[in-house]
Amino acid sequence: MTRHFSCNLWERSLTNFLDLPRFIQKSSCSPRMSHSSGLPYKTSNDDLEIGLKEVTPVERISRWVQVKLYLKALYRFRHTLVLKKAEEKKKAAGAARKLRAYTQALRAAAVFKEKVADPVRAGTGDYFPIEQVDLARMMMNSDFDALQQYGGKEGLADLLKTDLDKGIGQDDLIKRRDKFGANRYPPKSAMSHWTKMLGWHNVISVAIATAMFILIAVLSDYTQARLQHMIIRKQEMRNKKLTVIRAGRQVEVSICDIVVGDVVPLNIGDEVPADGIFIHGHSLAIDKFRVTGESKIFPKDSRKPFLRSGWKVAHGSATMLVIVVGKSTESGILRASTDSKNTENKTHLQVLLKVVATFMGAAGFMVAAIVANVVLFRDFFNGENSNGSPKPGSTLEEVIRISIIAVAIFVVALPQVLPLAFNISRLSSMIKMKADNALVRRPAVCETMALCNDVVCDKTVITLNQDNCQPEIKESVVVLQRAGIKVRLVTHDNLQTAKAIAMECGILASDGSDASEINFIEGEVFRQLSDSQREQLAEKILVMARSSPNDKLLLVRALRKREKIVAVTGYVSNDAHALHEADIGIAMSVQGTEVVKESSDIIILDDNFTTIAKSFKWGRSMHERVLRVMQQQLTANIVAATVNCLAAVYYRQIPLNAVQFVWVNVVIFCLGPLVLANESPADHLMNVPPIDQGQPLRKYIRWKRLLIQVVYQIIALLVINFQGGSLLKNYTRDHATKVKNTMIFNTFVVCQISIEFGVRKTGIVDHPLKWITANSVFLGIVGIILVIQFIIIEFLGKVFFIVRLNRKEWQFSLTVGIVELLFALLIFLKYMTQRNHH
């Protein structure tokens, strides 16, 4: 072998120095073998002579001398070259032997566990001699060396007990799920309904109202949770079906039923269902657009075998071996990293209502304590009442009586309808938004939308396919801009295309007035800026071109640091982090991936930007409903507490007890959130800027209206309370007191109905018939309430501690309420006249 190598080397050197053609001189080292093909050379001396005739004798001798010296040098170091080649081959052979030994050891361990250990330790999880964490690490790092250490796809298939041609059997599916998990993601845990709602009230259990409204609030929250559960179940029912190879046959299964070790055929248009490796195929090309947003095609073969869930087959076909499923896949890890958005934090509206409830509770407790001490001091030191009421009984009886009065004052001061109004308004908004193709996944986002002042959207949301905008997109953008919500476009297109799209959709003015250089930027430039520079520039950016999902994330962070409430749209998996970072994450249902949907707060079912604009209107509508109920609740609480306090100090009795106030709260609830739940949001809500979450509580209350209503009702009820005796001279003192208290209760209920009429006064004068039609549900509920009020007074007197009223007493109660309504209408007409005049 060495001799042949030397002869061949001499001949090649001689040919180079004599500048001969590609024919080798025949020498004494015959027979020789071709260096490249291994076949014997057939050459003649004539070839050599032809080359030598073209040079002079002197040049010929000179070349032969050079050849001789050169060949001697080569011959001297020939062993070094041979040893180097041999050493390289030896190393390669040693690595191959180690790899084979390692693979054989793993296979032997697998056989041992299957034949010996498994029968003894059945069900212990040792059925597969490889751990899920090792598979996940290999897939996460695309570690080709680790794959080779396992023996390639064949060795890995042996470890997973998979036949690459026939797939897995049907008898070990449960073991595979137990060992490696299922191809589904764990649902988000929900807070206990009781824990949630009991936080609203910490009231003494003797108050019937408290128990009733806590129960209703819990049922409301439970209904809301059930709606979320139904949404998740429907998504699981709609999961995709695909074909796998099991026991040598093609079987159709749900994507959630895929297990590690499954062999899955992939064809053009298919989505990779889990993380795995390429087995074999033909011209497989992968599109990662739905994951990364990049419009590039990547080839896959045995040298680049790793496949990830969410990728789409753009060309060719193949079969894959499933290695990792569910939460351990790259998509699962990404989804888990975006599941940490804290749903337990109170929203701005919840904090506002808690402040109101806490303040009213504290005020009610203080007033009740003061009244109790005043009554006790007066009774025990004066001995009898100056107004001629009976003397107190025993000390224990008096303490119990005064305590009951104090508890009643405290109960009527609590805004008990607020938590219920909040939950009903939120639930009704979610249902209505679902009907408008906006599926709410995180309920708290309903009220957050009322605060939003920035929308960062993709081109996919505002266009149909890379040049035609969606119908009515321009009108929707104008509606948001008029509402103080700035729309910003983030796209991977070039800057000129992005400008054209933004101008066509109305994000930029058609006259180019806002098309200055500071309003445009490319993603690469933006990501190279410092954090402070990005914060300064973020509010001015209207269009970001050539951007990636990470650039969108940086823009969202910069806007939020500027104390903006940001909504972000997304559809590719890598948008998940931006949606998670935003205050409101909006995913597209048609084009969006499952990862981005799971990271979102709202899913737009029709991928239409107009639906997004409607969602903001619903959010503002919910906010307005709750604030309207809060205004009416505060009016009722202040009036009831004031009248009860003055009556308790003067008479040692209260006209409005806790049971009566339960019915008052029911009236407020029925006329407020229950009626409003069936109404569409008003267009005028989008003519005002977003609510400032930093403004104090006093900014949310219409003080002028509150003071007028409170003062009027207090005066009317106090007149009945202190002058009712003179108006009811035909009755005995005891019965006159009961009639007087009944009239106070009846008038108080009618006044609450009049308040709600006053809120709905728009159009009642100009278009009365249209107003009646638009408020038919409201009028129907008002009629039902009046009928129930009549039944309570005439037939349920013992339950509510009241007596029957005659016709004149009913007329008086109704007149007081109607006067309040007429007073509100007069103020409204004056306002309308002044506005029209200006």
C-alpha cells in the first residue's frame, strides 16, 4: 500500500514539473491503480515523448534534476503523511465505536426494563428509558449532537418504543401520557367565588340585606365563571383532527390526543401539531410566518430535522416523530410565560367602588355610633322624652332597642347594590360583546377599555390581503381618534408601503399634515435606541415599518412607561409577549395562532377592525352604567341614613328599617344594571376622551344632581316624618306613627323610580313616542315594581313592619315622586334651551 502511494505521488509530481498533459508515465512500479477510481492505468511511452519533444535538452535536464530533488523530499516524508491520515481514521473509528457502544447500552437498558423491570415495576413510569426533560432540552436547543448521541432518529425511536414505519401501538397510550404529558395546555386557575365576593362586605350577619346581596353577587360571579368555562370547552370541542400512524394503520385523532412517539404524516398546508423530528420526506419546506411573522420558507431534512408546533408545511411532504407535546413544547413554554398576567389585581373601577363602599361603611358606622350614644345619654339622664314618647323600659331592653336602631342605620348606609351592579354590568357586556364578535377571555378588560388611549395594531387587522384596506376601516379609525384613542401601525413592510396603508386607512391625514419624519421609524432603528430615547419617541410614532414582534413589544413597554393604557393586536405566536405586556391584548381568531389567543384578553372572531372599535364603546358603556348606579345608590344611602338618624334622635324610632331597604335596593338594581344590560351603548360615549384613571373620586360624581335629589328627598321625607301626625289626626297616635312610616317608605321608593326617569329624560319631550318605544323594557319593569309595591303595602305589612294606605295617602306619595321628576325635566329643558341658544 505504501509503495503504491509513493509511485503515484512521484508520477503526479513529475507531471506537474514537466507540464505534461493528464497522462501518467508507465514505470517499474506497475501494476498501478487509479487514485480516484481504483482502476489500472493504461498509458504509453509515446505520451511522454510528445511532451518532451517540445523542450530543449538543457531545459529537459534542468527539469529532471528538479524532479529528482523534489521526489527525494517527498519520499523522505512519505511516512509522516501516511501516519497523519491513519491517525485521523483512527480517531473517527474510535468516536464511531463510542457512539455505537453508547447506543447499544441504551438499547440494552431499554430491553432490560421492558423484559425484566417493567413486569416488576408496572406503572412506575420507568417504561421508557428516557426522561421528558431531556427530550424537551434537546428540542429547545435544536441539539443535533444530542440527537446523534441517542443514535439518530432510529435510536430515539427505539427509546420511545416507536416503529418508524408502523408507528406506536394502541396499548401504551396511557403510559405515554403519564410519562410525557398530553398535547394540551392546563387551564388557568380561577379564584374562589366566595373569596372574591365576601371581600365586598364584612357586615354583621343579622342584616338580611347583606346576606341576600352577597348570595346574588356570588351567583352572578359563578355565572360569569361558567361562561368562561363554556368558552374553553367550546374551543376544545373545535380542536383539529389529524392523521397519525398507529399499529401500521392511519388513524384520525384529535390534536389533543397526540402522544410522544407518534408518527405523523405531514403534507402541504398542514400545521405541525407538536415538537418533533423529521423522519423522511420529499422536498419538505416549512413556513414560520404564523409563529415569527417572517415571510420566509425554510427547508427541512435529516441534517435539519427539528420541527416545532405551529409551523406550517409550505411545500413537499414528510413524516415526523413526535418528541415533545403540550406545555413542554416551545409554544407551550411561550404560552406559560404569558400566563402570569395577574387577574387578581383590582381594576380601576373596582378600586373606585371599594373606596365608595369603604367610605360609606365607615361613615355609616360613625353616624350609627354617635346616634346610639346621643339617644342613650338623653334617655338615661333626662328620664323621659321631651316629645312625649313613652319612657324607656329596663336598661337591658333600652340597650337592645338602641343597638337595633344603630345596626339599621349602619345597614342603610351601605351601598349594597354596587358589587351586584358591577358584576351584572360586566357579565352583560361580555355577552353583548360576544354577539358583536368580540370574545372576552379576561373579564377585567371590559372596564379597562374605558381607560385606553392607545391602540398598536398590525397590518393584518386593518387590511384584507399586503394592499386593500378593510371596508369601513377609515370610519372606525376616525371614531377612535375622536374618542381620544390614537391608532399606531406596526408592520414588517417597508416604510413607503406602510405610509401608503396608514394614509389609506386614516391613521395618517390624507393631506399629509401629520406625515413628518418624526412620526415614522423602522424597527431596527427603534430597537437600537436606549430605553429613555424610546420613551421620548414612542408617543410621536404613528407608523413603524420593517418591524418584528420584539419591536412591537419594545413600543408597548415605552408607551406604558409614559403612563398610557395600551391595547395591542396580534396574530403570530411571537406576538404573545407584546399582548401579555399590554393592558389589553387583542388576538385575531381567523389568522391568529393558539398561542397568541391564549395570551390575549379579547379574541376578535371576525378579524375585523370595526369590531375592535365597538369593543371600546362597550367598555365605556359598562363604566357609565356602574357610575350611574353608584350615583343613585349614594342618593338613596344618604337620604335613608339622614332621615333615620334624625328620627332616631327625636323619636327613638326609625321609619326605614333594614328589610324595607332590601326592597329599595332591589328597585335600584332592577332599574339600573338589569335594565341597562339589555341596552346598546350610546354613540355619544365615543365623543369624549378616555377616562383618566388618576382623577379623584369626586370627579366621577355629578354633585349638582346628587345634591338636588338628596335635598329634595330629605325635605319631603322629614315633612312627612315630623308633620305627618298633624296630617293624620283621625288616627290614634300609635297607628298614625305606623301610617307615617309607611308613607315615608312608599314615597322613598317612588322617588327612586323618578330618579331613573330623570336619567332617561333625553327625547322624552321632543320625541315622546320614540322615547317610549326605546324604553319599553324600562317602562315594563317600572310597571312591575309599582304592582309589587302595591302588594307589599296592602298585603305584606307584617313582613315589612308597615300598614295599609288609603287613596289620598297613595296620591301624596306618588305626587312627591312626580314633582321630583318634573323638577328634573325643567332643569333639563333649561339646559337644552341654553345649549341651543349658544
